[in-house]
Amino acid sequence: MKRCALMLVLVLASTAGAEELAPRTRALLHEALEARLTLPTEPPSLQRPVLPPSLPAPAAAAARESTTAATRAGQNAAANRAAQDVANGRGRPSDPSESARNAAGQARAAEARATGGNGATHGNPNGPPPGKGGGKP
Amino acid sequence: MSRSSLVVLALLLAAEPAVPPSEPHLVAGAEAFRAEAYDKALVEFRVAEALGSTEASWYAAASLLKLGRPEDAVEAFVLAERSNRAATDALLEVYRGQACYAAGLLICADRWFESAGSRAGPRLVPQLKALRGAIRDALQPAQLAPAIDGLLTRGTELAGTRPALAFAIAEEAEALAARSPTRHRQAEATALTARLAAPPPRGRR
């Protein structure tokens, strides 16, 4: 009995930390952020900028339409791949539960709608307009 | 070696740490971010988030900033902090400061630039210092009252629908009110901030 308990503890200990980010992934994320880091060059202002609305609820219908547009434009290739990946459980032997798959699918759809929908108005694949945090230094 | 010890050894060897399901999406998100495909990066980070990665939320927020959606980014950073406070670092704090800066939340920006500046590398430190100096200059007492009014209006509007963003705005109003010579609407700003503060944590998301 004691041996079984010990065995269980050891096996659990060996798999613990699986939810930790792999060092290589962390390094990739850090490098990506560092490579694209740009600081604002425009002077600060207490005057709040006029921002486009970020997908308000009444725009849901427009967003649905924009999904088609986004697909046509090929903007959500990654989204499709990701959703397919999630749906197939590919690359994740551990346990993509049904709810996780659903959640991922929803996340994909929501962001594809948001980015696709906003793409026509204020989304910008090359980064934000000057003064919105993305200007080159 | 006993037979049971061999079994344990075999199990240990077989039980490789499983790759979290979110990992491939974080990698794909990082690659897309690096390639300046921020819309793709955002989708990948959101999928990773939906698959259980609380760290992904921080990178989704950075992607929103790059997409020119600073208010959404501010909101996403607040939510990321609430779900995994420990996942941030100096670089993410610079992004967070930029989101605040672009959204016109200057005290918020100053706070994150200050925090990042204490840990950032030698290239960033003077730039962050210059930005903080410019923020100090922009905070003219005469302009505080109208700014507080605008923030409280916006924060109240958003309180019901986007409480995390409303919280960031209310916090800014509160901080500006504390600097205002007349403590303009300070009690109101404090009350709104308290109302929108995160509920006590109920364990990991």
C-alpha cells in the first residue's frame, strides 16, 4: 500500500508543472514582444483620444457579416487553423475536454469577428496608427 | 532493485510532462506577433486562453495594443492581472503602460513605466524616464478637473458592461483627483473605484 502511494506521488510529481510555460515558449514570447516594442513618440495628453467603439453589442449583426468578409480576405487563416487544431485535439495529447474545445472555438470565432469586423474600420495588421502605441521609435 | 522499484522507474520514464494544450497556440501567437500579424496573434492567444493558459491573457492584451485598440488592451491587462498576477514582467509592463498612455490614462501609464523602469534594461530606462517626465509636464493642475469629469462620465457609462475597463478609468479619476488642488470629485471617484474593484479571488480561474 505504501509503495503504491509512493508510486502515485512520484508519478504525480513528475507530471506536475505541465501547466507551467515551457522555457522555450516563454523565450519566444519574450523575444516577439521585445522585437516589436516601440515607445510612443507623441506628447502625452490628458485629453482622452476619441476611440472607435470596440465591437459594441448592437454591432453583433455587423460582426456576423464581417466574419464572412474576414474569411474572404483570408485574414483568419490562423483562426481557422487554430480552431481546426482545437477541434481535432491535435498536438494536445493531454485532454482537450469538450468544454475547452467549445471555449476555444468560441474564442476563435469572437476574435475572428472582432479583428475581421474591426479590420474594416480600425483594425490594422501593421500596427496602430501613430500615437496609438505602435509607432516605430 | 525490487520489482516494484522497477515499475516506479518505468512509470516515471513513461510519464513525460504533458504539453499543455495551450502551448502550440502560444508559440503560434508569438510567431505571428513577431511577424506583425497582430490579428492572428490575438486569435492564437485567445485560443490559448480558452484552453486554460492564464499567461496568454497578457499577450492577448499586448496584441490588442498593437491593433490600435488601447482601451481594449487596458481592459485586457486588468483582466489578465486578475487571473494571473504573477505572469507579468518588465516588458509586459511597458506594453501595459503604453496602452494606458494611448488611452489617455496618464497616471496609469506613469505607474507601469515606473515599475518597468526599475527592472528594464539600459536601452529602455532613459526612454521610460523621458516619457515619465513628459507625463509629469502634461499633468497641469488647471486641466485636472475637466479630465476627471470626462473620466467619471466614461467610467460610469462602462460600469455595467465593461467593469474591468471602467475600473481602470475610475482609478485614473481617483488618482487625478488626489492631485487636484481642490480634490475635485475625489469621493465620487473613490466610491466608483471601490465599487468596481475585483471581487475577492475564488481560486484559480
